[in-house]
Amino acid sequence: MSSTKTPREKASVFHRLYLALLAWAGVVAALSATFAAALAGSSAAASTDAPTNTEEPRITGTSMVGQVLRTSNGTWTGTAPIAFAYRWYRCEGAGAPDASNCQRISNASNASYVVRQADVGFRIRSQVVATNVDGSATATSSPTDVVQPARPTNVERPRISGSAVVGSRLTASRGEWTGEQPITYSFRWLRCNDRGESCSEIAGARDSTYLVIDNDIGRTLRVRVRARNDAGSRTAISDPTAVVVRSQPPSGNALPVESLQAAGDRLVVAQVQFSPSRVTSRTNPITVRVRVTARQGQPVRGALVFMRATPRVVQGQTRATEADGWVTLTLVPNRLFPQPRNGRNVQFFVKAYRSGDPPLGGIAGYRLVQVPLAG
């Protein structure tokens, strides 16, 4: 039997081979399209993004010299991995949200920072720099509280309560202090002239209370408090008491200012009390109570009291004392009033005088006082 194919049979074989090749080409094309789509989907899933902050960093720790502050990174989105770097800033007040008006602290590039003496009175912000292959961005924390020194710092002066009368017992408060705990306190009582000046320690008077004696008559008393901790010590002194007398004048039994004699009498600005005792606002009025006395501490009625700041950062005021020798003044800060900040104060000039007396003579009494600022 012959194996030779006729032309017709050969054509049929080639036709079937052609159809098979066409089918295989379709399969290849379909596979290629599927692979290309898979590659495109993979590319879309791997889209790239620079870091974006969604929650700002936060500082934890105590704002005090020697203490450690730590910052979190905050929360970020973007292509992983993201690396973080740190900056620390010292700000006057709260500072700008991005710390652009704050001072960058040198040698501070870790996630933790040990508070320094130079930071006292300022607030601290941290800044986190996030970086990945697609870019970088920064985020800044809110400010800390005002940094306090480790050594004791007085924020409210000691006060004396009780009557400046022989036989009475005076009690001293230690005032308010900040600093690293524990803090211990000691007291020293001082005997001063009738203006609260030229003071000297009273021998043996080292308790928080003091019994007024005859040697104190015609003088004023103050107390010095020393606060001490492991970082050091500081002292603060109270305002003076009224001039010590042998017996308390009856309430409301004040001397009329007209009854005083120019030859032998003199007005004394015996007490000055500020409210608030530490000024924290540039605009809120300051209330001041002033007590005027004469003749061994007896209150004076009708004496004019003038008070203004030096320099003139408040509106001055003049009012007359009442039946108990006290007068209340309200001083309104002007646009020159300084920004309240720990360690600063405003000084005031106080004059008590009688209407009609010459400006530089008569029975006038004078005193310089100051009120601390806090911010």
C-alpha cells in the first residue's frame, strides 16, 4: 500500500496545522493580556506617598530643671519605612504653632531632653521630622508648662497674720514655693523701723509664731523664710506689719488728718496689699489696699493716698483713707505694661498727704513697693 499523499490530502494537513497555530496564538495573547493587567494592578497598589502627620507629637515629663522630657513621634501616614529625627525649642510664652519664633536648643536631637537652667521661665516644644523615600515633613508639639528651677523659687511671699500689739502672737505663713521636692522651711523674725526698713534679726525668734514684746513698740516686724532642697536654697521676706503699739486703737477710732500737727506728726504708709499678689495679665486692673497711720500706729482718716507705677505703666489714682485708715485703689495697666514673666516686677510709688500741704513739705509719708509678675 502506497504512503504517498495526494495534493488534496497534503492541503488538508496544512490547513489543520494552520488552524492549530491560530488557536495557540490566541492563548498566548490572552496570557499576555492577563499578565499585563496583573502588572498594572501591582503598580497601582505600590503608589508612593511622602509622610503626612495625622496626630502631633506629645511631650511627657515635668517642666523643671534636671527633669527628663520625652516626645512621642505622633501619628503618620506614608510609604514605609519612615525614619524620625528630633529637634527641641525654647519658646517665649507659647511660641508659634510651628516653633518658628522659638530658639532651637543646641545639642538636643534625641527623643528625650534633660531640662537645663537656661530653660527657666520659658516653655519647651519638640519637633519631629519624618522622612521616607518619597520626601519628609515636620510636626511640632504643644508647649510645656513654664519651666521651673530645681532650686526653690518663691511664687507668693510669706505673710504675717495677727495684731501688731504688745502681748499678741503673730503667725507667719511660709508663702508658696516651687522647686524639686522635698523642700524644708525655716523662719527668722526681723525687727525693722516704722517704714519696714533697716531690719535686724530678733535673737531666738526662729519659729513660725512670734510673741510681740515691749521692745517692738514703734517698730514694724517682718519674717524671713528660707526654703531649702537638694538643689540649693532661697529666701523670701514678708511685708512689714503695722507699727507695733501697746494697745490696739478702738475699731474706727481713727485720727482725723486735720488734727495732725506739722511740727511733730508724720503720716506713715504702714501697709500695702496687692490683689492679685502676683500679676499675670497686662490688661486686668490691679486692686491695692493702703493703710495710713500716725502717732505710734493709730489709723488716720481723710489722708489722701496717691499711687502710680515707676515707670508709668498704669493709670495713677488718688483717694482718701476711710475711718479705719484704709483706702482701696484700682490701678489700670496701660499699653506700656510689661509682659508678665517670672522674675520680673513692677515698682510703685505711694504718697500719703494732707490736702492743702505744700507738695514737698507738710506731714506727707512716702513708700516704694513692688508687685511680682508671673507668666
